[in-house]
Amino acid sequence: MSDLQDTELAGYYDYYETPVKMVPTPEGGLIAWRLDRNTGGWKPANDIVDEILFAMGGDIFVRTAEQFVQRTEEERGHYLKGDGPIFALYETVKAIEDVAVAESRPYTVEEAALIAGIRRRTFVMFEEQLQQAGDPGADPTIATAS
């Protein structure tokens, strides 16, 4: 782990099109979490830390906190189904996306801002629910770190 001393421990990544975050531990190490597309929660991903940190390239990309939040919610909105306010907001985003696709055009400035705002909101809501359920990888504060 001495190679990590000069590496910024908290980080956000796309790892083969899956959001991954690395956060420092109280002991001075780090733990990695990969989005679980089946639940929307976080599963430990320490097995890919070296690959992400030392073999960047290919399908591994560094992301800002904001990009990470947006990608996570894009994935959750695409893969998860359910009821309640979070899923109603996912449906709102999908409706905006569907109109743009049907009209073969990019999002308007207003649509892009609305989608980004909704995704920040659903990220916090989802992460708070995960925290309440005991998911150790949940962290709603990422949405306000950007």
C-alpha cells in the first residue's frame, strides 16, 4: 500500500461502464465500491483497485463527483424498476430523453439542466435510503461535493 501514499484516495471512476468510487478509511487505507445494477446499492470492489489506479486506460475513466453522480443515476434509472418518488423522477428523466430521441435532437439547455438537477436529487434520495438500510458504501454527500 505504500504506492498509494502519493495518490489521492477519494476518487470516482467509470470502470467498464460501471460507476466505482474509492474512499479513504479511518485507518489510512481505502475501500472501493462498485454500483450493483440489480439493487442500486454498493458492493465491495477492492479486487479492482490496482487495475483502476495503476492501469488506467481502455475502459477506465476518472470522473468528477458531479459526473459520478450523473452516471450512477443514469445507471439506476436504466436498470432499476419500482414505485415511489425516486422511480417517478426516473420516469420523468426517461420521458425527457424519449422526446429528444424521437425528435432526433440533443437535449435543450433547459432539458439538460432539468435532467442533471433531477439526478442530483434522486442520488441523494437513493443514497439516504441505502444508508437507512445499512449499506456501508452509501454516501449522499457526494452530490453536494461537486
